[in-house]
Amino acid sequence: MATFQLLGLKCHETTSGAGADQVQIYFNDEVMFYDGDMGEGDEWELGDSREFTGSEKVWVRELDSLSDPDLIGSFFVNAANPGEQTVTLTGDDSHYDLRYRVDS
């Protein structure tokens, strides 16, 4: 069994629309992390982790009170590809860097 661990999230540019983003990170179709009001230049240290086997999809969304959630980005993690990595997410005119680690 492998472990997926969130390490950090940096916002270079929020999604289209006014104000800060309310960011949700999903892993294996369940909310792994949620927090509100992430603005441009903000950087959060994270520590949430989940166990998995094989490959899992990670979704990062911004919750909108006036419309459906906006997709910031998604990617797959694979137990066969351990180590620390950074993925750049640019959905809905945003720019985020998400750092994570996979331990097998």
C-alpha cells in the first residue's frame, strides 16, 4: 500500500471572478482538504495524507456560492512513482502549484 501526502499549495493567480478562492482537494472521490479564502500570493503548508493502491485521481476545485464548482485542475498519482513532486494547475484562468509526496 502507498501513501499520498499533500505538502503545500501556492496560489499565483486565483480563478476568474472576484475575490479569493475556496479550495477543495478531492482524492479517491472524497474531500481530502478544504479551506476558504486563498488569494494570490498565498502559500499553505499541508499535511493531509491517504493510503491507496495502484493509481488515483486528484481533483482541485474552487467552490462558488453562485455557480457550480470551478475545476482548477486534476492529475493522477501512481504508487509506482514515489517521491516528492509539484504539479501546476491552471484551470479557469488560475495558476496554482501543488506539492505532494508518494511513499510506497
